[in-house]
Amino acid sequence: YGIVSSATSAVATAGDDNDNFRVENCAISKVYNGISNLASTTPALSADGLVITQNVIGDAVVANYVTNRGIEVNNVNSPVISQNTIFNIITLSTASNAATGIDLGVNVINGEVVRNNITSVYQPSTGGWNAYGIHFSSSTGTTGVLVANNFISDIKTVNYSTSSSFNAFGIRFSGGTNLKIYNNSINMFGDVTAGTSAGMSSNIYISSTLVTGLDMRNNIFSNTQNFGVAGSFAYNIYHSLTGISYNNINFNDYAGASTANTTARVGFDGSTARTTLADWRTFTGQDLSSFSVAPVFVSNTDLHLVNNSNQCLDGGGTLL
């Protein structure tokens, strides 16, 4: 661990009532987990007043990479995770763990994850593992979290499977209720060369019907990843099972580009591919004010929009 709030008895054991923990302006590298808040599952002893802000987690030197999670929190009320730069979260090629920028675990109640820049999160094992920008990793108790104004880019695994969860996702939802996903930009790009089977990636991946009340508006989802094995897919949104719906989904941009090996698709509804925005609208009954145009970013990892080059997107959002 780089910095951890936990029990006095053991570093990986949850601590009771560790309130008003603030981590600010720290540089963290060469660790397995960057910043961890491991709190008690007892509601009266969960963490309050947690602030993780303006930290730099990661390093440009290979020997100093963070190799598991940039930030992880659980059992916390109203945390603020903001303005952190998280980069080069890269596992060993032989590792059997997911690479994750920010992990939101059990009983994360309300709070906000805002204005973070997460880039270059890689899991290079050809045995098949995951990489996530942000992961809502628990189906227990997590509710009401705002995820807004984050940049997520360059999340990558290998050519492994066209349907498995062991792939690269900008945001994965394994659980969570009444989550608010606003004004985020997710850009998946580049060549995926390792591995031997057709693969896939998605800006958004939802893997549980316990994800309910989801509100997803004003986001830019771009996936132009090019897999090295024919029959691969690049999605904007992928449901791993049927029965998933949205409280509100609209004013988003869904962008992609097909290549010789990779077919771009707006969505997959758990049973049927929804290749175009029109197909996706038919499934959701929503997204009527959404777009399907290629955004012009400053760069693949600087996801500010270039002035006067995004006429279709300028003013295309809604007041929230």
C-alpha cells in the first residue's frame, strides 16, 4: 500500500470509525495499491468525512508502476474523490489481478467521484484478466454516488474473448443503485496486439441486474480500439445479461470506428447486438437527444474538446 486507512491489527483489515481521513497533494508510485480506505461494515463504524484529492498516483518509470488499484474505498459515507491524476496502473504480464483506476466497493453511500483523470490502465496477461478505469465492484449497499466530469482513457487488455468480463472497460458496474453518471469522457483507442482469440472492449460494462436507477447523461463514449484478431468488437455500452434498464439515459455521444478486424457497435443488450444509435434507442426507448459523432479531443488522453471542431456536440448536453 501507498497510503492506507485500516485497522491497527493488520494493514489489510478494515478499521472502525476512521473518520475525517484526508489525502491531498501526495505522489504515490511503486506499490500494489495506491490509496486505500478499508472501513468497517458496521454502519455506525463506517468512515465519514473521507477526502482524496489532487494526488498523483502512478509513474512513468516501469519499475515504479502501481500494479493493482490506484484508489479503493469501501464502507464510507459521502466520500469525495476529486482531481486525482491516476496513470500507468499496469500489472505484470504474469499477474492474475485486475488493473483498476478507482474501485468503489461495498457500502459506498452517496458522495462524489469528480474531475479525475485516469489513463493507461493495462492488464497484459494473455490468461485473461480485467482492466477498468472505474469499477463499482460490489452489489451490496453502494448507492447514490455521483460520477462526473472525469476523463478516462487508454484502458486495455488483450485479444481474449468477445463476451467475457475479462476485458477492458472504462466504467464497470457490478452493482450499485441510483448512481449518477454525468459529463464524463471515456476514450478507448489504439491497437490491441497480444493474445490469440477475438476480443472486445467497452466504454461501459454492466454485469448485474442489481444495478438499478442508473442515470447516465451528458457523457462522451468513444471506442476505436483495433484488435489484432478478426471477429473482435468495440462497444460503447455492453450488458452481460438481460433485464438491465435505465432510470434516465440521454444526451450522450456514442462514437466508434470499425477496422478490418474489429466491428464498432453502440451497444449489446445482453442478447442482441445494437450496432447503431437507432438500434440502441429501440432497446432503451430513450437516448432520443443523443448523438453518434466522432469527438475531436485535444489528444487521445487529453479529452478536452477542441474549440470550433465539435459543432455537433457544442451545446448538445442538458442542464443537470
